[in-house]
Amino acid sequence: MVLPVATALPEESSFPDLSFKVFSKFIKKNFASEITLSQVLLILFTLTENPELLSLHARQQNPKYQGETRASISGWIKCLVRGLQERLGDDTSKLFKHQDFNTRSDDEIVSGVGEKLDSFAKLLQLYPYNSQGNFKGKLKPISYDSIQAVHVVCPTSVVCETISCKPRSLLQKTKPRDIPRITLIKGLTTYTNVQVLTGYCPTCQTRYFADHERVRESDTQYTKVFLNSAKYLKVGQTLWVDQVFSNAVVNGMYSFHAYMEFWNNSFGTDNSKQICRRHIWQTFVQESTRTIASSSNINLQLPDNLAIEDITKEAFTLLGENGIIRAANQHSCGECTQPYRHTADTMPGIDPAAVVGIDENRVVPGLAEAAAPVISELANYPNTSTSDRIPAQSSNDEDMDVDSAFVQMVVIDGIVMGPAVCICFI
């Protein structure tokens, strides 16, 4: 309760503003001609991701007090070189001209790469001292905003998948002024002003979206086909999320409201990046529905423009299989299956305080009456005999007795979310 709910982001420095001509000249001069683009970028981002280490290295190059020794290649930069060697493996040779590498010992290779990284850092102005040796300030974390990729949400289908169209190419016919601009949550990063593009087949008039397809059945009727392979999901008027976010919502569903607060406090730095309970609920419904449909090898097809409440009802009708979700059918483990008990651990109408010996057997007024309809309802379900027990708290599924009968759990009034207490009757 006393922990801060939000923290200020650390101050950042802009990404090194270096002309490509100077950059390429340095690469050609210091590295082998066979070095690849990915290896050059690995070296570049190794430097920009470690400003603290570069500050420590630079300090050792500029001794100020008695007893300090100047080290042109410090132990700090050598450790960074060894990490780079582990990533490159045999390709470490590409960091040298061929005639330089073959005659060097291991220590000379480390020192040689350290000299190149030191020169590269100074070229990128990742050096906290000026030419006179005066300290300008500790290096700040590097911002990648200026090189952030341009994201576009578009269909995953490349051609029209209607049989009669003989896979025809899809068109993007939305006028530039009408293209929606949305906020995209990808992993833990929020991107704004992202374009959402729609594919269109002029032959069958099917529209292809990033998360579904809209198939024309008649002049007035359309069918919405939910895509199990969707990369992004639309969860609000101007909010889309990726699978990393949607999976996290499903995994954290029992902390329904807390998840929203966690995200807003951690990543919603302004109002444009805030999410609400409606967004969380939309994400949960869509991701869980898609997961169950995928396990059943079904692309869910529903009438277009259904409300979210109707989608859940229709999805359960099509995927529920008479109350048994295929993904959970015949599953048992130590977490979800417990031994059958003739008597419940807690008796309805008894104050929980009696468990610790305080006012034993004190009846809570009205609780027994409230529990009576529940007990009556449970009487309709047959008990499992004690001989058909399932081992409890098994460490893995292989240890389960597959010949034992399943203990039936009755879920009363759906799911319980938030800090409320859930009492399950078995």
C-alpha cells in the first residue's frame, strides 16, 4: 500500500546522430570486408546499450587523483569484448583485417577489439570527456525513438481465400484520409499513430482485416470469421494489442482489475496510453475464444457486428460442446483435481473464526439460509465413490492414475474475479 504506483522514466540521450558516410568509413577501416550488417548492428547496439560501462571505462582513461593509473583499455571494456566474442564465436575474426587476426594471441585479440570499441564509442560521442579531458557528465541511457520502426496493422492473408476467386491478389482501396490511426500495444511497448489497413477482393467482395474476415452472404447479411492466427486483436475503438499482451491478460485473469491498474501504473504514462476494464474484458474474450477455437481446429464464424455479450454466448454454443470445452476434456493434474471428500473442509453456517478456537461453532446469522439453495442444487450431482479417488498434489501429469474417475466440480455463477473469496464445492 505504501509503494509508489508510478515512477518517473530515466532521462535519456538521443540516438547517436552520425552521418552514414562517416559510419561506413569507420567500418571499412577497422573491420574485415566480409562483416555482415547484423554483426555491425550487434556491435553498434552493444555500445548504445551499455552507457554505464562506457562511463566507467572512460573514467579509467582520465585519472584525477593520486594512486589512479591511466588504462587505455580498461578491464570494463575487456569484459564487454569477451561478451561480444561469445556472441560472435568464429566470426570474431571479422573484427580484424585478415593479416591482423592470424598473428594475435587471445589477449592481443581482446585488447585489439577493445581498442576498436573504444574508438567506435568516441566516434558515436558515447564518451563523457571532451578533448581537454574535462568530465561532461555521466552517460545517459540511449533513446531509440528516432530509429523506431514504422508499424502497420494489415491482413495476414496475401490472396483471397475464396475458392471461386482463384487466389486473387487483395487490394487496399481505402483513401489515405480515411485510414484509421490507432494505438498499438506490442509486448510492453505502446506505439501511437499506427495505420490499420484493410484488404478487399473485388470479385467476391470479401474484406480482410488483421483479426477477422468479413464475408458477404447476401446484400444485407455478412459473416464474421475470427482468425485463430491473428497477430493483433482490436479491443477498443482505437486500441489494438498483440498476442504477447492478450496472452498476459488471459494468464492474469484472476487479477482482473489489478491487471489494468498494473499496466496503467507501469506503462500508461499519459491519458492516450491508458487502458480500462472494457479493454481488458475485450482482450480476454477474444484471446480465450481464439485459443479454444484453435484447439478444436475451428475458425469461429458469427454474424457480423455482434455485441461482446452476444459473442460469448454464441462462442460457447459453437465451441462449448454441451458444457465440455475440448481443451479441458479428460484433463487432470494436481492443481485442478483433488481427492473426493465426504465432508467439506469448511461447514456452511460456521464462523471461520472457530477454526482457530475463537468462539467455536458460532453460527453466522443468515449464512446457513443463504447456503441452502446451493446445497440443494449440489444434491442433483452424483458423488464419486471413495474407491475412485484421484491422487492429489501430483507433481506431473504422468503420475496421475488415468483409470480413476474424475471428481466433478460444480462452478456456481461463473468466474469470481478481483479480491473476492471463491468457495468451490466438490
